[in-house]
Amino acid sequence: MSTYDLAIMGGIVVDGTGLARRRGDIAVKDGRVAKIGFVNPDDAETVIDADGLHVAPGIVDAHTHYDPQLTFEPHATSSCYHGVTTVLAGNCGFSVAPNRPDQRDYLTRMFAKVEGMSPVALSAVNWDFESFPEYLERRTGKLGVNMACYVGHSAIRRTVMGEAGSEREATDDEVEQMRRVVAEAMEAGAAGFSSSHGPTQLDGEDKPIPSRFSSLAELEVLVGEAGHHRGGSISYLHRSAIGGLDQADRDLLERLGRASRLPIILQGLGGRSKVDVPGAGWDEVAAWIDQIGHEGIGIFSLLRNHPFDRDFKVSTGTNLYEGVPAFHRIVGPGLSVAEKLALLAEPGRRDEMRHAVDHPNTDGAKGSTLPPPRWKVVEVDEVVKPANEKFVKRTIADIATELGVEPADAFLDLAIDEGLETTFRYVNKSRAWEESVAAGQKHPAMIIGVSDGGAHLDRDDGSDWSTAFLAFWVRDRKLWSLEEGIRQLTQVPASLLGFESRGMLLPGYYADAFIFDPDTIELDSKKQVRDFPGGEARYSARPRGIYWTIVNGVPIVKDGEVLTENLPGHVVRPGIG
């Protein structure tokens, strides 16, 4: 018998501690790192030649929605191609467990609407579980990547309250039932508890998601319960996530931190919106975080480190304009091309739409408050008619200035001229964006990366975030050393989330790793593919310069492209090594 199961030979090890890299062979036995230094390849059953390449701990993705997908696609594609070995699912209060049979259709439609998933693909979810412990148990032996999962507030409400969970606040008895569900999930190994009062989130019936109907008292009871078990974290989308953190939410977050003694992980902290400069107001918020940190309250924020990059056509529709009802009625999905053109031809319709994007809805009681892309970050990507080639790669704002018309008119006139088949692209990268993201990510309360992996299949595949970070912020901008950049993607999230023995390549740690070339790592392709159940389309991203992804000592991606049939993934539970 071989001494080791795997040997990675001749690589340059970036171990996740932040210390300087060094050349070393890595030996793996029983899923853990056994040795780093000189290894005799004859002592290993499987050998990988990493000469000239770097070997780093597997990346930990702290914000995904892979819990439905992992029931029928175990490798969490596309994330696994980008060096991700552990995904944390169940964010935003959305988890597939707990559930009860009469509520599964509702949960499916909620995932489809809020997270942009395909209803047809979601029909492939194998509902062989109801409770959260059953969900974790059923994943054992069926995972390509490691998976941890929050227990979601909206799922809990619909399980305990049925339809009433989307209509009203809970009674004391119902809150107690929900508390027991959280306790059961946490004892089984939930990564923590997730919830949302985010005003942008509407369910499949265009009603607020269930957690938005909860009182703050209910939220505090459930968060407090989560803190009395094995550890983990709290994922929460606060009410003022769009407009900037207000005093009421600051007070609430302080109470949640005290009640749970767990890290409270938010999104977009400090920003005016997801579309504006993401760090607007960050200095003031950072001072508040530092202040309450002295009281032992840990508030953290996930930071999207790469810009939005989403293409769309009016013909097929997009949800990017949900917060602009007059625009979403035409530009959103659901209507045929003929129906959309008929509406656009109605008297007064153009007047209603002309300035709507500049005045989006800000009242959550009236519908989604999702900020729309501004005209200066929407460009023409592809055209149908040769006469319109002059507009390609130019922003709508620029085109409107040239033509002497309002931006909405320029957008709609072009779309109508091409039968609504023009391809537009939303890219929010700017100098202000870069300066803000560069400053924010250096704060210890900022956690790099928001992939939303497994979600938003109708927009783009955010799974390329780690590749984008290493290529742009580490190599090109040199904001981080390679050693510290890797630590930000591995040891930092693993420690924050309570994932023991992961996030570093050290003897005794799980052998999660990826092998890459820091000089050539780059996004190689991002395109729609039809590889989901029912032939449903989704965006798929592939990197250049990442060659192997290894989970618990077993390769799941080799040569940068080949997805193996290996299923070495573990259910990761906080506080359990």
C-alpha cells in the first residue's frame, strides 16, 4: 500500500497564513495534509506535477445559493473551476430546508423569482428531505465540493406558518416553534441563521418574501437562539441596505450581535445602493464598526470585488429594472415581442417611461426598490442591423447626447428599430467604483467576494469573483501581495465562519487546494450554456490559469477543464474539524 493517497510535486506553496511562499511537495493521506517539504512520488498512489505552478488552499465562498443546485449537480459549477472548494449556501433567508410538501411549490417559485433560477431546472430538486437535519444527512457522500448551509428565515416561516408566513407577523407560539426549528438545525450543523428585510426582495407572487413580514422581536429571538450552539455566523440583509445604513438598523445590528455573540455578516455596507459607488458613506460606517468592535460586537460586510457585467435584450427581458415599474412592464420578462411592441406604440407610453429610470421606486411597500442601471453604465453590445454598428460599445448616455434626445428615447428607439433584439450590456466599472472598492476591501470588517453562485442564472455567473480578484486586485493593481490576497480568500472566511481545519495548507488540515499560475490567471470565457435539467440556459464562466481543484485530497477539476466524477465533498459544520 502507498504511504500517501496524493502527492502534489514541485509546486510553490502559498499556504493561506499570509507568510511568504516557498517551494514544497505536499503529501495527502485520508483527506488531510500529511507533509509539506520533500515527498517521494513513489510513495503516493496519485501524483500531480505542479512544477512552475502555485498551490494554495481551496477558496471559501461565503455567499452562495447552491443548496437547490447541489441536489442535482454536486460540483457547484462554475465555482469549482475557479478554485472554490467550500461553498456556504442558504443566504438571504432562502434555504430549501426546512420545508413541508404543501409549501415546496412556493419555495421553488420564490427561488426562481428572487434568485433568478430556472423553474424547469428547479424541478430537478430531489425533495427527499423535510427537516434541516435531513437535508444535511442526504448530502453526505453526494457532494463534489464541500457545502455548509444556513437555515433560512423565509423557509422556516413557510414551514411553521404556511401561507400565513407571507401575510403577517407571527404569534408568540409560532415564534417559539420557529425557535425550536433553528435549534434543531444548529445542532445538526447549520452554518448559522440567515434572514432578510431587504426591500428589493419579492417572491414568485410579487409579494414581500416571508422574512420581511417578521417583527424585529421575532428576528432577535431566532438570531439569539442560533448563538447558543456550536458557533457559526448570522447572514442578514438589513432594511437600509439600499439607501445606506440608518440609525435604526445600527441599533438593531448591535442588539443582534449582543444576543448571538456571532459575527453578523451584511451586504454592501456603506453604499447608497448596489448601483452607486459601493463604498459611498463607508468612512462613517467604518468608524461605527470600530466603535462597537470595542464592545465585542462583530459586524462584517461582504464586498463584491468585481463589477456587474450583464447582457440583456428587451425581447427576452431582464429583471434589472424591477425597481422602475413603468420600465419593467416593458423591459421585464413575461411578454412576447409582439405584446411589448404593442405597448410601446400606445399613446403616452413613451412619456411615462422617458424619465422613469431617473426616478426609481424607493418605497418598499409599493414594490421592489432595486436600483436600476443608470444610462452611463449601459452600453450597446451587439446590433442586428449594419446601420447601427456605429453604436456598438458606446453607452446609452453617450448615444443620447450625440442624437440630442433623452437616454430612454435613444434606448427604446434603437431597440424598436431592431425588433427588440439589440443586445445591451450593463457594466458598472468606473474610476469611482475602483477607488471605492480598493479602499473598502482593506478594512478588516470587509470580506472579499459575493458570488451568489447558483443564483441569477438570468443575468450573469458571479462565480468568477475569485479569478477576478487574483487577476485584477492582486496581480494588476498590486493592492495585495499574493500571499495576503490568498489569505483573504481562504483563511479569513474559513475563520470567520467557524470552519475548523480549512482555509490553510498545513499538516493536519483538510487537503482542499487549487493549483494555478498567478501570472496568467484571468477570466477566459463567460457565456450562456444549456446544460441544466430540461436544457435550461445559464451563464457559465471559465478561467484561464487555474489547472486543478482538489477537495479533501481528491481532484474534482483537472487540467483546468475536465470535471471528474469524484464526490469527495463534506458537509461542513462550524465548530467540527
